[in-house]
Amino acid sequence: MSIPGAVIIEGHVQGLANLRALSKEGIPVIVVDKVDCVARHSQYCKGFFKCPDFQTDEFADFLVDLARKENLQGWVLIPSNDHAVFTISRNAARIREYYKTVAPDMQQLETISNKGNLIEMAIENGVPAPRSYFPSTYELDSEKLYFPLLVKGKYGLSFYKKLGQKAFLVANREQLDVLLAKIEAKIAPSDLILQELIPFDKSIKTISFTSFSVNGEIHSYWIGSKVREHPIRFGTATMSESISCPELLAPSAALLRKIGYTGVCEIEYLKDPRDGEYKLIEINPRTWLWVGLAIACGINYPVMIYNYVNNLQQNYPAEYRIGVKWRNRITDYIYSTIGVLTGEFSLEELVKQNEGEIIDALLYPEDNKPFVAYIQNMFKFLRNR
């Protein structure tokens, strides 16, 4: 390997997309993950190494040892996992002796990843956000709460890991008290955030403003929307679409400038039908599940990261293709079928959503082993459940 390569951290669907994009440019890529991920089965993967849990300092030790053993001096780290980003930032001094990275510093991460801090910063900078409450105890004044409410963790991934859901919906004070009593052994009150529920209909979709920025100044951006997800309303995308939504540029630029952010991030919004405003939901300081759609539309984020840290010439596109869709056909088939059977949407709506150009999350010309591996891993997961 005559040129510095890239290390993909977590080889799930987004890691696979990053790997393929970098390999297409002749950049050698290896994958590290704590499980048998799909990206390791790609023909473009030059090596796979199993690692400790991303959120431990042992993971940082592992990266340093890997660089020494495999001669990875000057390689680029591209994480696709929040815990990995935190660990890299927490151990930045020693990791940067071996690798190049654009991971945010810990102060920036605390602003981005702590939803309480993020919402407060957004409001201070004129960016709309859902009405939120930050309980230090469970003694909440019912008269000041606007039900229904979403109960979420200030740190979303940790909340999900502990409770198996991204959020819980409560319709009244009684349901709230029951839920809080149920989860208090796993989640401290100081780690919770309660948010008003933005009214939902089929037209309300999560919209992602994504960008590559340097010191808070946006160089390129791309916007996409979830078309279908699981579970419906609060879930993970099974189909998404490239869209134009220029209204999100100004608030996103204000947030990134305030943070002084460098690198790739995803900023999620929901449009509130009551006032027509796009409300901030969260910021993810990394590439996200359907980054492959942005790449297919002309915004090649992993290559931007690689070129930036290596001081290589980089063209930052000002435009991208609109109307292209991305689909994980395996999960999308399962949950689309469930959605039709339960009346969430009609067969006619499903057919219409499937029209047009669609990028497959897993299938790729001459590189279909990850697709097979995904199916095998899914069956293993179901059997273990």
C-alpha cells in the first residue's frame, strides 16, 4: 500500500458505503468492528480487525497497537459510530500521533451530543426547536408540561443501548410517572430530556441536512428525507430520498458556525405543521446510515474527509442530484409489508414511493457478498432473540 489509506470504524451499511467510495478512488481501506460486519465481506476491504467496545479506552489502545503492527502511520480514521467518535476525541493526543482524523474536540462533542446543551444553543441562536424540559428530579410540575411528550435521553445512543428504544411516547402525567419509575434504575433523571411531540401525519418526515464544513463554514451540503422507516415515526430509514430544502441552509449554517465544526455531520429536522417551522431534533457528528445516497448524488463525503486531512486538492460541489432514492431492500421489504398489512400506508402509496431511480444500500456491481452477509447476520440476530 504505497499511499496512506483509510480505516473504517464500524462496518455496517454506512461503513460499507464509505469503503466503496474510497476504494473507487484507489484508496486502500481496512475495516475495524466489534462484530462480524457486512463491510468486511466486500471485495474492496483490504483487511478486517475485530476490536474492543467502541466506548472504552481499550478501543483507543487497540487503534494505537493496530497502527504499529500494520504500519498505518498517517492513515485516516472515519468512524460511523457515536461512541467511537467520543473515544477518539477523548484520546485525541495519542491517537493523532499515528492517524489523521477530523473528530470534534470534547467541548464540541458535549454541545452536539448532549441534547439538552444542543437545544439550549439552538434557541440562543434563533434556531427553532421543540419545547423541551430538562428534569433534575422526577418532581415535575404537571401544569407546565404540554402532553403528549417524548421521553428521550440527552445522549441518544446510550439511551437506546440501555432501553432498546430511541424514545418513549406518553400521553399524560400518569403514563409519564409509570415510565419514569420503570426506567429510573437504568437512566438518571439528569440524563433525560422531555420534548413536546410535533403533530404527525404522513407528510411529516425526518429531514437530514448534511454537510462538510471547516471551522464552521460549510463547503458542501446535501439534504435528504426519510421516505419509509422502522418503526414508523421514530425509526431508522429503510428508504430515503434526495431533496431540495433551501430553508435549512441558514439555521444549519448558524449552528455549525457557533460550534466551529470541522468535518461531516448530519443535522435532523422535523417540520411542525402548526407553524410551518423546521424544528431541530439532533446533530450526528459522523456519517449516517444512508450516506451512500449523498455519495450517489455527487456529494462524496468520505473522499472529502480523506482529501482534506491529506491537504489534497478538493472540489466542493455546490449542487447535487435531486429525486434519487436509497433503499435497504431487506429491511424495507419486511417493514413495508408490515406497514401495508397494518394500514400504515396503502399498496398504491407503496408502489408510488418505489418509482424513479433507486440506489441499493447493499447490492453493488461485482460486490454482492455484503448483501449475503447482511441476510446471514439478520438470521443470526433473530435466532438469538
